[in-house]
Amino acid sequence: TTRHSPRAAARIRLTFEPDNNGPQMGMLSPVRKSVATAREYLRVSDDRGGRSKSTPQQHAENVEAIEDRGWTLVEPFYEDQGISASEFSLVERPAYKQMAADLKAGRFGADVLVVWEISRGSRQVEEWTPLLKLLGAAGVQLYVTVSDKLYDPKNPGDRADVLREAVDAQKESAKTSARIVRHVRATAKKGKPHGKRL
């Protein structure tokens, strides 16, 4: 099995930026396909506060988990840098779109898709549902690093578990958006500037 250090693996990747400057299982399937190869999808929003896990940090933790399981890392990985995955985002995610196209065309080239956490894949249930269908049709499993869980998209219980996590991620995104709107309105009432400084 080929082992890749985070430093070496990071040299080969698909990176897109916006133009505007033994794991635990979900619910076990009767027969689960063995995993030998893994490919990552990495994403981080525009995190000015530094609270989110950066894509290099996600990658490092993913690689550690992949190596611990004896899987082979398939490169390049997919990466959307500085792009939100919430329902309020108007910016398209090129790497996510490419990943979906590769799954549909049989070009994904790995047994499992690795994401650091569910929200890194998407914060929308409406996106996770078709993605799970694509993964299932391609015979690709889903591994979530922070929860150390391997899901089989063909298994109804596993799909339900993923979608429940997606609902939680979408709910948190809506709360964050509401907080921002309240802050902007309060700031405007006080006559203070808000938004980006150009």
C-alpha cells in the first residue's frame, strides 16, 4: 500500500477559488464492499475569523485517517476554497460540480469519498440527496473523518444517518445567516457602516 504524507499529497490537487477576490459504521449493510482506495473533497468558506478548519488542516486529518485504515489515497483531490455550501450562497462550487460529474461518468477512481465532516460536503439536504444517489450508483462509499464513520449510500439506514446530519448542518447555517442579518440591521439603525470595506 502506498502511503502519502500530508506534505507530499498536498502537492497534487484540484483547487478552485471563487472569482470574487477499522472505522465505525452508520447502519451496517448485509454485505459491505471492501475499501482499498479513497479520494477527498475539501471545502472551507471565507473564514475571516479563523474559526473553521482550513483545507490543509482537513487534508492532514483525512490523510491520517486514510493511512490508519491502510487505504490508498487517490490524487488529485477536489477542493473548493473560500466558497460557502449553504442555501444562501450564490457562488457555484466548481470542484463539487466536477466531482459529481466524475461520479456520474465513472471517472471518480476510488472506493470511498472522504470528507472531514458532513457540512464540508454540503450544508444542504437538497444537495446531499442527489450526491448519495450518485455515490450509490457508482458503488462509492462515504467516510466522515471527524465522526470516524463509513457509510454505504445504498443502505437506507446509512442514507438516513447522513441526511440527518445534513439537516443539522443546514439548520446551523440558517441560524448563522439570521445572526448576520440581525447584526447588519442593528448596525444600520445605529448609523454605523457595515459590510465589506473596499
